[in-house]
Amino acid sequence: MNETYDPKTIKFPYTKITDQHYLIVKKNDGTVFDEDFPYIDHSKSFNRKRTWFRLFIKAIVIPVVYVRLGLRIKGRENIKKNKDLLKNGVVSICNHIHLWDYLCIMHGIRPFVSNVVVWAPNLRGENKTIIRLVGGIPVPDSSFKATMAFNEAIGDYLSKGGWLHIYPEGSMWEYYKPIRPFKKGFAYYAIKYDKPVIPLAISYRKPSWIRRKIFHQEATFTLNIGEPIFRNKELDRNEQEIDLMKRCHEAVSILSGSDPKDNIYPPIFNNNERVDYYTDTYGVGYKGSH
């Protein structure tokens, strides 16, 4: 089992329902993600920009991530030994606990290049260009036709050997330790297109005195990369989805340094409410409202 440190921070306003967002996107450029939107942009001009941006990330941003987050990566051998399998397409999942955690994932799964499913307001907001260049694919919120176009783009991408990353908890809760219930999207795509799931998880380490007192850092990070998980083809379609979600939730819990038997949340999302699992020195159970 990996690190078991829990930051138990009081800084962030975790929401009542476990998949909801609390970050405020300050801008809205009005982009409509409809059936004509290029959910995965294959144009030469975009791919050229993305290549240059990835070089910038590798040369400048990743060293900053290592220093600022104290990043460590474990389990890279699971990428190397399964590269022939993974080049045929994969769905990866991870707990979502920091604005920079996808940068850690991008670096951890190299040489593979991934795209990531994101909350639509992020691709209308102030960071839309950066998010798009790292592979952001907005989940449409405009119409059924838009959803169909989104699903078609995802299916074509996976069928051609793409690496699709999904945050199954549905939203980012910064420095949150428990693994929240998973939404079914990742399992749907993995089963429909017969792709393995690569579980990843961020675990926490207690920061040094300098990081705590000078930089006010809640924790340092370890990205843990697990073994591929496959659907059970002996089960029927609905049972496959439930089974895959449960096994993936267990794998992410273990990688994050938690015992799945002690998890305060069930593996499958059903409008679950936040659990106030500890009490701070002020006698307040919920740590996110201060």
C-alpha cells in the first residue's frame, strides 16, 4: 500500500453532492458545444500548436511541477511492459485532487499522448486555450445531437488507438483523501470499445516543515500507476459495467493508499452526499467551509 497521509485541509468548500464543482470559472466566451464542434481536433494547425505546447510543458512546466508539488511517480513499469497493449487504445482514470494533476498524468504515461474529458465551462473560461492544447474534450451540454457527436468522436478516437483520460469522480476536490463514488462514463467507453482501463491515483505525503510553514503546502504528491483492468466478458452488458466500476474503484483506492474496506463511499455514484469523516480542532466535521 502507498502513502496513507491525509491532509484534512480546511481550505476548500467541498460540495454537498460528491460530483459537483466548487471552483468558479470567471469567464464565459459563449462557445456552444453542439453537433458541429470538433470535439477532437484533427487539423494540422491545431496538432502543430499542440506539439509545440507539449514541448514547452516538458521543458518548462514539468520541472516546476516536480519542485512545487514534490512529485514522485511510481508504477511506470506498468506503462512500459504493457505498451503493445496500450497502443491499441486505453481508458485511464484517476482521483481528481489538484489543478495540476493532469500534468502529472501526462508526464507519468509518456510516451503516450492522451486526451482528457473535461467540464464544459472550463473550455469557455479563462484557461480554455491551455486546457484545449493539453487535450481537453468538453462534455456537451446543449443537445442530444451534440452528445451523439461527442460520443462518435470518442469512439473514433479509441478505435484508432487513442488514450482517453476520464476523472470518474466527476469533479475536482483539492487535497481530498477518500476516493469518491465513480460515475459510469469511463466503464461505458471501455466496455463498448473493448479497451483496458489503466487505474492511476494521487497519494499524499506529509510536506516538509519548509513546505508547510513557508509555502503553506497541504501535501506533496505521488502519482501511482496500476496494472490494466479488463472487462469480464462472461457477464452480460449491465453486469460488466457494475463489475468493472467496482474493481476500478478498488484499484484506485489501493493506489491512493487507502484500504477499500474502509472507504466511506460506495464505488458507484448515486447522488451521494459528502461524508464528514472527521472532526477538526474546532469541533467541526466538515472541513471545507472555513
